[in-house]
Amino acid sequence: MSFIAGLVWGLVIAGLTVAAEHYGPSYIAGLWLGVGFVAPIDVLLYPQGPGSTLANAIPGLLLSGAVFVLPVALVAGAIYLALRSERMRPPGIVILLLYVVGVALGVVPLIGTIVGGGLIAGAAAGQVWRRGGGHTTASVLVILLMVVAAVGLPYLLAGGTLPALTLPG
């Protein structure tokens, strides 16, 4: 479930990125380090033993973004550049297909959410650039896709049955 939570927050960030027209290298670098701060915070709040130090958390700080941010950003950047290219003038159905394929890839183990998140973020950024606006439309669409990815995909993966709800106490 934490993998789906990561996908959800990634899609939230993608939606905010499109809404703010702030998709660029400085944003990616900030997101890279922001994701990496999980390691030092984890060491401070939940040390695994006496050997858990902030110095031991530095590789996690630097490499978490390389695993969880950079691949998605590279896929999103490639899609955005393709949509922005003057050689390629995709109709709206192509952008819609990028969104649908991005969500569908969420069920593929390991690489699916990376490529899917990149497709969705790149399609949203390309859609906004192509239309010369439409930030609200793209943001709402990305948020709806995020809900589908967070609720619909786990439902399908569970065989179409809802998990049992257990109340505390």
C-alpha cells in the first residue's frame, strides 16, 4: 500500500506542477532532495538500533530521489518534449491515450508506476503547453487519475472485492 501512496503523492505533485507552470530542473532537484529527507527523518524518529546515525542516512538522502524521482521526471520530460515538438502535432486523442496508458501501467510491478507517473505528468505538461492554458482542466484530470490509481487499481488487483473493514477496539 505504501507504493500506491507514493504513486498518489507523485500524481499530486504532477498536478501541482502543471498548475503552477513550474516544471523544470530546479523543481526536480528540490523534489529529489525532498524525497530523500525520508531517510534522515526516519533515523531521527525511528532509529533501527544504536548504529543508526545521521551519517548513515546520507546515502538514503542522496539516492532516494535517484530511484523515485529521476526516472519519472525523465519519462515526463521526454513525453513533454515530444508533445512540444513542432514536428509532432498530436490530436487530443493521443494525449488522452497517454493518460489512460499511464493509469493502466500502475498495475505492472516495479516499473509500471514509474513509467505511468511519467506518462501522466508529461501528458499533463504537454497538454497545458499545447493549449496555451488549461491549467485547471489538466490539474483536475490528474487528480481524478490519482483517485483512480489509488482506489480503482488496488480494487482490481484484489480481484474486484473490497477488503474487510476492521474497526479498532
